Amino acid sequence: MPRQLTPVVMGPRVRGDDIRVGMAIRAALTAILLACLATPVLAGEYLYRAQTIVTGTLEPNRLIGFAVCLEDALIKVSGQLRLAGDPRLAPYRQQAAKFVRDYSCRDEKGGKPKNDEQRTRDRSFILTVDFDEAAVNKLLAALGTKPWLARRPAVAVFAELQLPARRYVVASDAKETDLQRQALLAAAFRRGLSLVLPDAAALQELGANDSVLAGIPLDRLAAVAAKQGGEAVLTARLVWDEQALRWNAEWQLGGGDGKRQWRSSAVTYDEAFRQGLGGAAQIMADEQ
């Protein structure tokens, strides 16, 4: 039976504004991360970097963004998803600016005219924050953990999504799964993992479009992953729950020394992917 990964991070109910922000972040990261589909990038290059969306560039907005990014950076550097929402982070979030080495803001709607009612203060910006490595490492030590600085395996992700009337598997070159592919890339960046995805031809050869991924032997998935540089295999099955209005996900991480299974739930597949890749990172970090 699949085990429950502790803790399971439940996706919060989201408003329309939250969904638009998530889509903006996902789109902004896609250009940076697109190379992951063909050749895994070195996750370590961006370990101490995090991004979020802020409204305007005034200091109060930046400070809020710094706090969000600090938590993300701590999870990313350590591989410890369990730090998400940790109450011990509250005082450090309030002083997040002290950990910042550099930052930049980019107009999320650059080149587009302002709406009649939209003032500069209301315009959204992509905040990119680079944190001081020594300061972050010291903070992690205070929290009882440490940086995961060893080489991180490239993770090949096989993800299927089940809706009431439709099922599809995310491919690196399929237009119909473009949004899900972007969400996976953004989640990989946020969790500090190198990612590869199967192309449509590989999925067809595996028979993944006609049968659930759990029915395909792990060694066949691993063989396809290896051709693309994948060293660990992460499979995901996301099923939409019409009653609860959420995605219920089953995850399996396979490697040379066996497989680990867990479950999670989230309102959006973006958050589900962040949970799944975060869970995989936590398992691999713990096993170092």
C-alpha cells in the first residue's frame, strides 16, 4: 500500500487572482526552464534563487515578496518540503531582507499599455531574489537541517491526469499538455530539481496513452528515462475529485534501490506538481 508522505501539504482554496498569479509565474519561468526537456540543467546553479509575483515595486511589496521567496529558497536548498509553513520560520520571514544578496523586478506585462484604472503601484512584477548562501546555510542549521549540496539526480516525470471524461499523459512535445508541461517545469525550478519529460513517441511506444502508468513495469519507464538523461523515475496519477474540487494524486519514486509511494491533494495541478516534486526531493535528500 502507498505510504503517506509526512506532512501532506493540502492546497488552499484559491481565488481568481491567485490562479492568475500562478499562471503568470509559470509562464515567466517557462523560457528559462525549457532547456530541461532536452538536456537536464544543473539544479545547483539556481539553488539560492527564488521567484514570486509582487504588486508594484515599492518597499512594502518587496518585503512581502522577500518573505515568500525565503521560505521557497530554504525548501529548495535543503530539499525539505516539511519546512513549508513551519511556524519557526515566522521571525525569519519578517527579517527576510537581511538574507538577500541581490534582487530584480521585471514588469510581468512588459510592453503592454496600462489599463485605464491601473496605476503603477497596481502593476504586477516578477521578483527574482538571490539569497546569501552562507546566511541561508546558517539558518538551515538553526532549523536542524542542512543544505543538500550533493549532485541531484535528474528526475524523469511520467504524469497522467484523469478527468471525468478524459485522461491524458504529459509529453514534452504535445500541444495539448503544454500548460501541464509548463507547470512541471516551474515546479522543478521551485524545488531545485533537474527535469526530463517523455516525448509523444516514447509514450506511444510504452502504451501510456492507453493504460495507466501504474500498469507499466518500472524498468520500461526507466529505460525511456535513461535515453533522455533521467536517473530517477517519478510517476504521478492525478485524479480530479468533482465533489471535493481538488486533485487527488498518487506518486511513486523509483530508482536503483527500490520505490517509494505516497499521496497528496491539491486544488490545482500546479500545486500538486509542486507537492510531488517537493516530496521526491525530500526523499532523495533524506537518503543522502
